[in-house]
Amino acid sequence: MFKLLLGIFLISNLALAQESDTVLKAEEVPIHSILSEAQILTLHEDFTYSHHVDRKIVVVSPEGLDHAFTRLFYDKLNSVEEFELEVRDLTSGKTIKKARLKDMGDAAYYSTSTIFDDNRYKYFEVAAAKFPIEVSIKSQVSSKSNFFLPRWTPVPNFNQKVTEASLTVKYPTRLGLKYKELNLKGNKKEEELAGVTSITWSERDLAAQPRDFDSDEDPRLLLAPVKFALDQYSGEMGSWSGLAAWQFELNQGRDVLPEDFKEKVLQLVVGVDDPYEKVKILYEYLQKNFRYVSIQLGIGGWQTMTAADVVKYSYGDCKGLTNLMKAMLDAADIPSNYTLVFAGSDAEDIEVDLPSNQFNHVILQVPTSSHPIWLECTSNLLPAGYLGDFTKNRHVLVTSKGGGNLTKTPSYDTEEWNEIRSQSKVILDDRGNAKINTEQQFFGNFAAYILYVKGNLDERQQRDFLNRNSSVSGLIVQDYRIEVANQDSLPVTELAFDGLLQKFSQMTAKRAILRPFLGKLGPSHLTNKSLKKVDEYEIELPAAWKVDGDLPRVSLEEENLKGLLEMAIEGKTLRVRRELSLKIPTELDKEEEAELLRKINTAFDRTVFFVNTTTTQSTSPANE
């Protein structure tokens, strides 16, 4: 009987492994592992929870070993309670590895931006020399707070087929639970017994995802409590206002300034009446005197340092610096609001219909009679009122006493925030080599990038940047300068450089060919869906050059796009002006944007021909 059962076991699991080959042929997506998994999330009356995971992974190739890697995070709020692992060789049926909690490695978790935190993780890595293998894993973690509930993603890895996956959430009915289902196509079962609600979501036969899989189509489940507690601070987030009120209470009383520092703040704005000027002065003082250090200590990294400690140590994280800036403005009788945001240059917006903890960063909102002044208090480069791409165009939660509200940060998608102007003087010699002097002005989003170059790259790296980003390849920068010329909240940078360029034009026996030098547009020009670009050239030609044919002229005018290229000869000077203005519709996909770029670049890719009269005269019959 034992042999019979073992044979059935091996056949069924080998069939799973062989199934991957069939699916691979059908879908042309490599399958490295096959997963079946059941998770149980149990929420308790005291606002704690336990999370149990039971999974089996059939690893069919070396690449699938990463899918069997286990990482369990813990800190002051979370603990690892259980871990059991067994690895079987599916060909022989033998157990080749067992592990328990004591066998796991332990490491500190450091993000790329965090200096101080108390986050660690337990881990276990599976190794194997031949395949297929089956990895069975049971784990359980516990948390002291239901404020941070895990999301459920039935397909956790690329190139992984899921035969079945389920999540059961059990919670005291009186505490409440909110959830949002995204792309789930399976079954849901809900029941209540003795004051406890149980909901089970089940998914089956989910296809392997390629690495270019659209994350918007990923099946997942978002969870959030209604009543919650973090440390001794309890609250309700049945609405955004409830979460905002809780956050305000969490920081209550932590904005008190030392008296001597408060006096310094008041002295900085003596005689200044304009509200923006006051904000600007205090913000620049913060930028110059306090540095950003990411700190994730304490109750989930949600409560700010005191303003007094930030003053004492001259550093703080986003919470501490924002709280200090708020306290400084309060001292100057300027109200402001501590604001939660989900930040990141490529981050998606939050789910606005699911009031919950969806934030990872803090900024400051200063209300005015017209529009708010937004402050990114971790930046020592950006002007007051400009957030940059880290937090632009996001729904944010403005907190205030007793509540708060969702609003949206600026999108910076109009021309004034996306403009580049360039003026170049070029002196050509008889061999087509050039001396170039260029002055550029960058506005808004483009200026913010140049601010990064100025503030974060050394001289060698800055020269490399100029060489790489020249409109014509081969530029050798001899001298340059970068200056900041902000216009209130609009970032403005001025970049000037002198350089040499061999073979700016190509020479033949009788002609000189001025190759395209205006610079092509690339995807980075369209990042913010808007662009105004003006390029002007004053090119001093050799005395012996005469224009051969008509000078190019280009005019483009259609919906959302205007472009003009004009050239004129004045004595021995060729004057060139190109002006582009475009607004990209938000519904335009990447391929359509690429096609638009090709269209624009092709239209302005023009060559100018000159006759070299010196060469022509030396080879004419009269001179033979």
C-alpha cells in the first residue's frame, strides 16, 4: 500500500512538472515553478493579527529556486513565530532537506534611503542540483498592530504558474474590514459566526506572467481595517478624515520649538509682509541648516521626531523636517498642514476609494487665498512651492485637527514647467571644425534635473553629462557654469559652456555639408506630457563658403503640435531658429509617443549645403 501511495504521489507531482512544458508551448512564457498556496489572516480583538502561510512549490528549473526563497520581516511590531520547510526530490520521492526556524539566517533590512531603522528579516535559501523538486513551506508571523495589513497577490512571481491560491481573513465583526478586489476572477465565500466574520477568496489555474506583464492587470486584494490601533494610539479609518485625524493626534505636542530658536525664526522674517516671501525665507533656512536622514524607528515610522530634537541634532527624516518646518511657520503666524503622500518618481497614485494606510512620505501644504504652496522639506535644492517628480500629480492626505481631506498635488504638465531655451554661437574654420559657446535656460521640470546635476555630481561627472547630452556628438567641453535663477516657485537654471567640436561640418572636394545640429527629441522630453523648446544658432561661416540651393524651412501645425524651423544668411552669418510647442494627450501610449518623436525628428533633420569657392576656383579651367 505504501509503495502504491508513493507511486501515485510521484506521478501526480511529476505531472505538475510536465504540465509546465505544455503551458510553455501554449503561452510561450517560460515556467520555472508551479505554486499552490493557502493563507490565513486572523485579526484579533486587541488589534493584533497573525498571518499563516502554507505553500507548495514545484521547482522545475534552476531559475525557479528564487521562487522558493523565504524572507520573513520582523521589527518591534512584528515577530516570526513559525517556519517549517521540506524539500523533496520528485524523481525519487526522497526528502533531501528539512529546516526549522532555528535554521534561518538573520539580517538587517536596509533600504536605499534609510539610515536608521529597526527592520530585520529571517531568510532561508533553497539549493538543488537537479529538478524537479517540491518545496513545502509553512510560516507564521504575528503583528502587534492591525494598521499594516498585508496585500494578497495570488501570483507572487514572474514565470510561475499558480494551480490554486486562497486567502481567508477572519476578523471580529465589530472592528470592521475594508477591501478592494483588483482583477480577481475566482470565488469569494463569506460567513459570520459568534461575532467573527470569515471571508475566503480562491483563485485557480492562473497563467504564468512574463516579465513585461502589465502590473495594472495583476490580480490582487487590498485590505484595511476600520478600527485600528498602533501602539497606544487607536483610531478609525472608515473615511480619509478619520485617518487624517488619527495622524494629527499622533504628532500632537511634538511641534514645540526651543525659545531661542523661535526668536531666531521671528528675526528672519522681520519686516517681511508677503506670505510667499516669508515661506521662502524660512524654507531656505531649513534647507541650508538641516539635513535629511531617513529614520524608521519607533511606532511603525509614523510618529515624527520632536521639533526640538531636530533643532538639537540638525537633522531629521521627512516627518521630522516637515514637522519642524510646520512649527517654524506657526511661529511666523503662517498656518500649514502636515500631508501624507505615496512618493516615488514612477509611483502610481493611491486607491482613492479605499481609505487606508497607503503612504510612505510626508510633505507640507501651506494654504493661501489662491493656491497652496507645497514644500518638499527633504530637498536642499528645490525652490519653495515646487515638489518635483517625486510627489507631483498625486492624491495626498492633508491632516488637521479633528480630520483632514484628500487633495491633489500639482501635475506640472503645462509649458511653463517644461521649457528649454538655447542660444549658441558657432565659429567654423575652413576645415569644418567649430568653436561653440552655448547658453541654455531650463524651466520647471527640466531645471529640477539640472539642479540635481549641480548638487549631486562632481566636476568630472558634470562634464561627462554635458558631453553626453550635447545636441551633436563629439563635443569637448572646455569651460562651463551652472547657475540657479529660480522665479519664485518655478525652478530655473542657466547653463553655459564653451567647447570644441571637430568636423561640425563635413567637407568634400567642392562642398561643405552642415550636418544636423539641432538635437533630436527623446522620451525624456515628453515625460511631463508638455514641451516648449526654442533653439537659436548664430553660425559664423568661413569667407569662402556660399549657400548651395535654398535654405531649409519647416512648418508643422496640427492638433497639440506646432513647430517652425527658419534659416537666413546675413553676410557670413547663418542664423537658425527652431521653435517647438507640443502637448501630449494623456491617452497616447508609448508606441504612439515614439512615433510622434520620429515624426518630429525626421521633419527637422535637415542638411545645409555650401559651395567652397576657394576649392572651386582652384580646380576651374581658368586656373588650370
